[in-house]
Amino acid sequence: MTGMRHVADAGGRLAPRARRGLANLARIRGDFPTALAAIPSLGWEGRHHRVLAHIHFPHGDIDRAATAFETARTEAEEHNAPGERAIAQTLLALVTAFTDPVRADDELTLAHQLLDQLDQRATVLYARVAALVRDAGTDRDVTHRATVLRTEATTAGLPWILPLLETALAFHHAVRGAHDDLTATLGRLREATANGDFAYYVNIAAAMGDLPQPAGPAVQWLDSEAAVRTRWRALVTARQQHLHA
């Protein structure tokens, strides 16, 4: 991190990328105020809109996250950056899957069209996580698909996908009211975040199931813990109502 900070402070060609790295490290460790403070210094080269979306998403602020990912996609189109466009589109599908499965299906269709022209294995796996979120609460074999995806991500050496995958599965179990399955998923999530990276997903998964706030390092949210928990729980109840309508 010291070397990255030196590059960021030097202000050279690689500075925006280093600043983005520092912002992402802060977010991954649950220091959202530090991550947010870095946004004005990033610019396009530092993928400012995508970094901002990644900050809004864990707070359950899906509308803001979606808007930022859409803006990131548009900016990538303007800069003729097909890889970045595909990433932003896939992440847009992921966040909208929590609130609007029908829209998410359309967003995923476009994401796959963009990914078919590229070699982005990690992003393809994110698209499959998005599909799990889209199908959460249904009988579309979500648990088995998650098991297969967990194995593939581990085999491919992409462990940073696992916390998000387990959180998607927690959403599914919370919507179905499957408390034992949710408890097992929380156990895997704790294991996947034991080094402190992405530990806030444990808080999110607990909130989804209306479970007590877990012990562990305090997350430095932009809002109160209660506000974040309320948003995530509301997404679960909204999906339940959607499925029972």
C-alpha cells in the first residue's frame, strides 16, 4: 500500500490507477468515508463512476449504484473501452437484480452480448452471480447453481468473488425464510472474509435475515448501521411481496 500511495502522490501517468487502488482497498476493508473522499481525484482514468457505484451498493442504495454504473458504461462507450463497458454493464445487471428481476434480465442479455466479444472470465462469473440474485426466492435451482459457481471460482483462482456469491445466496435463503440454510451461508461468508476483506458482507447477509448485527470489526458506513440494515431487509421483503403477488 505504501508503494501505491507513493505513485498516487507523485501525480504521474499511473497516479489515477494508484488512487483507484487505494480507494478500492479502503472500500474492501470497510472504510467507506476514505473511499468516497478519493472519488474527486480519480477521473475517467481512475474509473470514478464505477468506484462510486461500488461504494453505494454495499449500503443497499441500489438506485444510486445503478445510476453510477450506467454512467460508467456510458463513459466507457465514449472512450471506446469495450472491456470497461462490459464490466459496468454486468455490474449494472447485478445491482438491478436485487430490485427488479425483469429489468435485470434485460441488462444481463446486453451484458452477455458484450462479454461474448471479450475474454473476461471474472466478469462472466459476476454475470452468473447476477443471475442468481435475479432468481432469488424462486425454484430455479439457485442453491445448486451457487455450489457449482463456488467451485468454479475457487478453481479459477478468483476468491474475491466468493463473498459476493455467498451474499447472493443469503438473499435467496432470506427471501425463502430458510433460516438453517441462511445460517450455513453466513458461516461460509465468515470464512471467506476471515482476513477482513469484504467483511461487511457478513453484516449485509445478517441484515437480510433480520439477524443480530454480527461481532467483528466495525464497518465505517456512510450512513448509520441501522439505515443500511433497513435497506437490505427491505429488499428481501420487497422480493417476497413480488413473488407472492
